Amino acid sequence: MTPAELRSWLKESESKSAGWNSESGETIGHESGRKIVNILEHNPTGHPTQYTGDDIDHMRRVVSYCKRHLAQEESAKHDPHSRSYRSLKNWGHDALKK
């Protein structure tokens, strides 16, 4: 997803209804989505030297989460109303987008 698509999605009420809540009350995936938007907007060209160690660590976590979730949750790939699909979108991955 592009930063604009992800930012728009995170404003939707559906985005807040999937995933585990953190101590702040926001879901972990929602927090991750905000971090992803920040990372992508601060380095729009994707130049490797412009990422911080925290950026890289977070994006590795994102890739790991999406890979694991897609392998475990078949509904995320087919049902845009499933909790799994919404959770993946919070992490910046639209499973229905080609």
C-alpha cells in the first residue's frame, strides 16, 4: 500500500477493529501502520542509507508478520470483511491488491 492509502485506511473505523490491543488501547497493527507511513514518507525514494536502524527493525517485523499471517489465515486472501484481512491492512498489506 502507498503511504496515502495506508493513512486513509488507518482513519477508517474498520481498521481499529482488528488485532491485539497494546497498552495504549490502540491495536499493535494500527501502531505499526502509523510507523510504516512515517518511514515511507521520510524516505520516499527508498534510498538504503536514509533508513535508521529502528526503521529497518520495524520493517523486518512487518515482513515477518505479513508472511506468517498470510500463511496461517487463508481468509485474509479472499474475504475483505475478515478480521485477518483488516489486520494485514493495518500492517500495510492489502491481500486483495495485485
